[in-house]
Amino acid sequence: MTAADIPAPPVNPVRRSVRITAAVLKFFVLVAVLGLIAAMVSRFAGGAALLAIGFVAAGAGAFGAVITLFILLSYRKLARQADEILAGTQVLGRWRCTEEEWMRHIQTERRLAKKSFRGLLLILGVSLLILIGVCVYVARTSDTPIPRGVWLIVAAIFAGVMGLLAGIGYLAATLPVRRLKHPDNREIFVGRDGLILAGKFVSWKLYFAQLEWVRYEPGDPGFLDFRWIQPGAGLYGLPAPQGARVPVPRNLESVARQIVGIFAAKFQG
């Protein structure tokens, strides 16, 4: 066996997301602070334009910071769960699929990624319409006319925030599919609270999530089908069903059925 044949040691796939989200949070906090400074300076230097820009920047930065902070806290909790699985304390099964089995899994994940990104665009679109409505209301009720240039700057800030959130969502939806093509990511870890699949960790024990079922679907290859309800995963923060389909090699059907039995006993208990 050569060095190239030895698989690399498993790495927590959530830690990188934690670092990226933390950096985005710092950016939004900086935008909010600069906006507040601009608003405070306008009170001494005068200028309605600077005051409006400062308040809009502060509001947009605070809005992005709140959302990003929630995402960061979620990623940190997921990272701790993934650490437990990689340490072996939560592992129920571990295997590596063939290239043929993996290609079928890629097709499934690609369809799910497109659906997830369309949902995010819908949420951002509705949020943008609400913000536009607020701006129109402020313009009509304001005693002082706001220059057109100020509105252009406000629109640019809104577009930048929404574009950044959309970009984060696009990367979150497409990066896991891209990782599927890497041969080192064909290793699968199945734990009691989540699983590591294609270099991505998914959990059914996050913020009052409830695992509904675990089923095995025979086939070539077979699939372990996990389904759970995740609060806050749906439109406007409503609970939404989540799922993961885990390809199982042909010679590990008995292991898959044992895993289903473990979860069935947990449901009954």
C-alpha cells in the first residue's frame, strides 16, 4: 500500500464554516458601528443625507449581524456534535462507497441543493419587498424630502446585504455537491445525533429538532433514509421537514438494518 492509498484522517467538516461565519459576523458588526458613527457625526456636522445613510447602514449591519450570529451559534453546536462522532463516542456505522454508488448519490444531492437555494431566494425576495415597503412609508411620512442620491445609496446597501446573504446561501447549497466529486469524501459516519456524509455534517438534534423516522430502502445501492422536523428551517422560521439519504454498499445491508433497529428501539423508548 502506498501513501496515496491511505485515506487522510477525518476532519471535522463544520469547523471551516464556523470560521467563515465568524468573519462575516465581524463584517456586519463593523458596518453597524460605522453606520452609528456616521449618524452621530451628522448631528454635529449637520446633513440629512449623512444621517439617513448612517441609520440605514446601522440597521442593515445589525440585521445581518443578528442572522449571522444565529447561524454561528448553530454551526458551533454542530461542530461539537461532529467532534463526538469523529472521536468514536457516537458512531453507529462507518463505511466507504464505490464510485458507482457515489455517482448515484451525487445526482440526489444535486436535486436537493437546487431546491434549497430556490427556497432561500424566495425568503430574501420577500424580505427585500418588506424593506422597500418600509422605505416608501418613511419617504411619504417624512417632513423633509430625501434626495434621490440618498435613496440610491440606500438601495446599494440593501442590494449588497441581500447579495451577500444570497452568496452565502449559494455556497452552502453548492459546496457540498462539489465535495462529492472528491474521492476522499466517500467515507460515511453515522452517529446517534447526526452523520457525516460527503464532507458535510448534518444533525437531527439541533434546536428542538425531532427525528421522525429512519428507514432502509433496499436497492443497488440501498439507502438509509433519515427524516426529521427542524424548527426554523421553513419559510419565515416555521418548522420544516429535513432529510438525508445515505448510500449503503451492497455488502453492508445487515449493518444498515441494525442501525434502523437501534433508532426504532429509541423511538419506542
